[in-house]
Amino acid sequence: MNYFIITYGCQMNWSDSERIAMVLKKIGYKQTSNENEADLMVINMCSVRQSAVNRVYGKIENFAKSKNILRQKNSKILLTGCILEKDIRNFKDKVDYILSIKALKHWSKFLKKEEYFYYPNQRDLEFNKKFNLKYFKTYPWYKNKFSAFVPISTGCDNFCSYCVVPYLRGPEISRPVEDIISEVKNLVQKGYKEIWLLGQNVNSYKSQIPARNASLRSRSDAGGQNSKLLNFSGLLKLVNNIPGDFWIRFISPHPKDFSDELIKTMAKCEKITSYLNLPVQSGDNKILKKMNRSYTVEQYKKLVKKIRKEFIKVRGKDILFCLTTDIIVGFPGETKKQFENTVELFKEIKFDMAYISQYSSRFGTAAFNLEDDVAQKEKKERDKILTEILKKTALENNKKYIGREVKVLFEFEKSGWLIGKTKEYKTIKLKVKSCKLQDFIGKFVKIKITEADLWGLKGEVS
Ligand code: SF4
């Protein structure tokens, strides 16, 4: 029996797909690279954006059409991931299984049935009690040999008014610190060079260090000597203390949970990269309030200033710090004047990159009840305006790299170019000449930057 997994959505879904692969492997399925040969097609979907849901519809339709021509006759479709209740209702008669990712440990049982639907309310207390720890305990089958996603928490309790994640991922639960440390240690021993700590709100991480783990207790100083309640800053210190040459990255932090202690830890721990994605979402206080983001533009700006200052203080004035953000344009009621405030923020902060979304309402969220009154054309225009500013600031920031020597982790080769990322998460291209790819891909290499454009850098081996 063969399986094929299609993944949509964020890094958390990609990480989950690695766990799904391991579970299927254990049951006896074999991975196929041709979806038409699959006996089981797993679609790890994401209801966060309607466009992603539409893609799933398209995929299922194509799959159904080819059933008697190309596809294995008795092949099945399994839907999992972050699925809104209304999408579950719509997909139910189109697929064979809809299974909650948190119940992954039980999939072998469910897959013995002809068809099965198990997707309880993801915020249900009993459901979460029963499955959360088991979900974290499922070991992944890592796709990449040098960069790994390590979930540290799942779920969210912030309820930003536009976001469906708290309903789809359930309440925020932190993974036990012992499991995280053991997974990272294992990866580093195998030679992994990049560890991504994942969570919907990483910096509200909390974990009790068990009394039986004296060594972990003694190595952790966060949360005070007596409490032994570890926060995100404490977790970062523990991960940083793992011996080995590797980078630590994390996603996504929330500005409201960014403490001074965390800023100091980030700057001090040498394995933590000088890169941060800090979602701002809007540059206007009234809109931020409507979004239920719990900070003001002034607080965000102050936070950015502090972070940049601390990195310069600890890592030296020549440090280059890369800051990216997420932003939504055309939130309900966003006036031209309010959007202008976002424009001002963009000009002032000079982001290296911004992931810009044009607002689209999602059923079940608080903002769904607000009138989606900014015209699509206007949303597009606002997106364009921010992109133009971004092009200028990104180019300006990238030019600062010219002439510098940077450490790069190369990821793959494409059309005669080696593509990698610098410590600051800048994309870099290196012309493949006579170099052996195996000496570069998955390795740290020192590169001298020779050129910079809008979205990245070019260099040569130094
Ligand atoms: S912090 Fe807000 S935007 Fe992020 S996952 Fe939670 S509710 Fe969604």
C-alpha cells in the first residue's frame, strides 16, 4: 500500500506531515512520489485562508476524475490538518476519512475502517486532555537532512479577531521541555544545522521542569530558582547550551509576550540567529484594537528599537539584524488615513521583508461579524503601496551586506545556482562552477557577498 501526502499551510502543518509519514510507515504504508499510484492520498489542509480551501477542492476533484483512469481503483482520500467545521461538512461526502491530527496515534485503528470521520471540537477540554501529549510524542520522519522543525507548543488562546487558528488548533498547550531537548539533541547529534522551534505563539511557552530531572533543573535559571516553571527564554537557553554547531530559529512570536528577559537571551545566546519575524498586522492603533492584538503601534516600535539596540550592544555595532513582519491590509473599517499610519510604520521600521495579506473574512471569527467594507481593488492597491516601500527598504538593507563575509547554510541547487540562507535568513545565490554539491548542501560555508538585489544576495566562496 502506497501513500502520498499533500501539505498546505504553515510550518506547523509541514511538521505534522512528517509525523503523519512516520505513523503511516509504521502501519506498513510505503511512500510514493507519484500521487496517481497512491492507495492513500493524505491532504493536510489549512482552512486559515479560503484560497487554500479552494485548492483542496480542486485537488479532490481532479483526483476523483482520474479515479478510473489513472488512480488506483480503491484508493482513498484522507483529510486532516486545520479544518473549519463548515469545511468538514462540505468535504464529508467527497473524502473517505477526516481525522484530527491530534489523534494521530489512533490513525492505524481508524484506517482499518472503510471510511471514518473523527474530528471533534478542537477546543474541547476532554479531547485535548486525551490527545495533546500523545500528539507531541509521535516521532517525525524528517524530510530534510539538515534543517528540522521542532514543535514546542500548539494551539492559541489569543483570539485575534481575524484568525481561525484558536478554533482549529485548540487551546495553547506547551510541549514538555524534556521532550524538546531530547529531540533537538538527537537532531544535532545527527548533524542537523538548523532547528526551527515552532508554535502559534512561541513566546508564551511554559513548562514545568519535573523534579526528577535534576540536570535540566540545574541548567535552567529562568523562572527563578524555586519555581522551576520554564518560560520561552529559559527554553532558548537550554537549547542554546546543547553542544554543536547549529542555528536556532523560531516562529511565531507575539509582540505582547516579548519580555526584556527574552530580548537579552536572544542577543546573548550565540546560536540564536539575528533574524526575527515579528508580526505587527497593522500600523494603526484603532485597527490593532479591533484586531484584538493587545499592543499599540508605539509599543511595537519601542520593542523593535530595544531588540535592535540589544543585539548591537551584545554582538557589536557591525551586526546586521533582519526583521520581517506579517501585515493585513483592508481590515474591516480600515480608512485611508488608518492605512497611511501603516505606510508610515513601514517607512520608519524599514522591514527586510513583509508577508502582506489582503483581508478576507473567515467564518467563525469575531471579525466575520464586521462589514468587509474595503473594496477588493483598494486592498490590492494598499498591498501594492506597501510592497513598493518594502522593495526600497529591502534593497537598502541588502546592500549593507556587500563586501561582507557571511556564514551560509546551502539548501538546494536550481538552474546552475546554489541557494541558501544566511544567519539573518537572507536568501543567497552562489554560481555552481566546479564545486561539489555535497560539499555545500546542508553545510555551513563562508561566503563573500558581491551583489545585492531586492530579494536577496549573491556571493562567492571566500
Ligand atoms: S496569535 Fe493571533 S494571529 Fe497568531 S495564531 Fe493566535 S489568534 Fe491567530
